[in-house]
Amino acid sequence: MHRILGLIAAIVLLVSPLAASVQDAHADLNDVAKALGASTVKSIQYTGNGGVYAVGQSAVPGLPWPEYNVKSHTRSVNYDTASLR
């Protein structure tokens, strides 16, 4: 019985500093978000290019899936209206 209580006490003592560091990390992230103005972000837009592979079967057995080049792709995200464009 004493061994179990000692084990529980050891676990509590080992885990308690982790909880404090998580709270500190949360406060640090809130400070960074405030400094960057993240709470006032209403929308974001990003653009890129690259390639995409058609999922499914290739035209000829044994060949890789066909790749399609994407010359330009733009995505707009509006957080107020929860919409993508």
C-alpha cells in the first residue's frame, strides 16, 4: 500500500511541472498572437503553382498516374463568412 502511494506521489510530482510549462506556453503564444495582430485577421489569400496527379488508373497499365501542371492557383479564405474562393 505504501509503495502504491509513493508511486502516485512520484507521478504527481513529475507531472506538475509539465502543467505549469503548458500554461506558460499558452501565455507566450497569446502574447505573440497579440503582437502580430492575429486577433484582427479577417481573411487570407495565398497563391502558388506546381503539379497535381490524377487519382485513379493510368491510361496504360504499369505507367504512373498522369500529372497535370498547375500554372497558377489562388485561394482566398474569409474567416468572417467561413468561405473559400
